[in-house]
Amino acid sequence: MRSRKKDQAYQAIKRMILSKEITEDHCLSENSLAQMLDMSRTPVREALLKLQSEGFITVIPNRGAVINTVSVVEAREIYDMRMAIEEFVVRNLADKLTEDHFRTLDRLIAEQGRACAAGDLDQYLKADSRFHDFFLQLYGNRAILEAILQVRQRFHTVGVSVLTTQKDIETSLDYHKEIVQALKDEDVERAVRTTHDHLKFGKTNLLK
């Protein structure tokens, strides 16, 4: 029962953070959250400690919890991790892709193309996530997928976006098209190199 309450509190608080119902302008107290969630302070306290361990918040004694911003150092480290993981995944999937996989990739590219043509950043970012997630889910390593999802959520929490202009969207789409074409051409090194360049572009855009 206690574990279930803690999980409920964790999911509810995290959902409020990701939906920006609560932001870095708020200081979250155990009492106020317990009242809001209609539960005791103990599962709320445990949920906050878990969110702190994941980097979403910092618990300040006698004050409550505040949502963390993403520092330059953390942003650099996150992109270094993504580059290492996603280049590894592309390299190891390259000779396992089937015609069905390429049809899915073409559909994902088409979705991004429509969002790009419409100048719809929100829809493009969702399609961008589906593109990257396709490779991660196909590789099938749950720890890798959860690690990438967590850092993506950290960016979302504080409204960090790598793509902000139409030119950024077009550049991102071009990288995705080139990754898929390299894989179709069975040119593994080109696919890995393009994945590296794509994520390096995002890292540079974020840090400048």
C-alpha cells in the first residue's frame, strides 16, 4: 500500500511538472502537495526524493522543493550521452533493418516534412521524438530508452528546445533524411557520422 501511494504521488507530481502546472517559480511544500493529492506526507516525501534523484527538483530543508533548471554543464553532458548512445544504436541496427522498417522511417520523415512545411514547431518536435525513439525502441534496451526519455523530460520541464527557427527545423529534417538514406545505401559509417553531426548541431544550437 505504501509503495503504491508513493508511486501515485510520484506520477502525479511529475505529471504536474511536465505539464508546467507547477514551474520553477513555485516552491513545493510537502504539506501543500499532500493536501492537493489527498494523501499523507510520507508518500509525498518519498516521491520528492525520487524526483530529486532524477534531477527534476531540489529539496531544500525547511523550504520545500524547487524545479531545477538545466545548466550549461548538464546540457553538454546530456548531449554527449545522447551522441554516445544514439550513434551506438544506429551502428548496431544498420544491418538489421527490413523493408517494413524503412517504410516506417519514410512515414516518419513524411510527418516531419508536413510539420516543417507548415512551420509547426510543436508538431515537428513530436515527430522528431518519434523518429529518434524508433531506433531506440527497435534496439530494445529498456535502460537506454528510459535514460533518453528522462533527459528529454528534463529539457521539457524547463521549456528548453534545441529548435527555435524555421531554418533549425529544415536543418534537422535534412539530417534525418540523410541518416535514412545512408542506411538504405547500407553505408553504416555515413549513417553514424550523420547521426553524430545531427546531435552535434543540436548541442551547438542549445549552448550558443
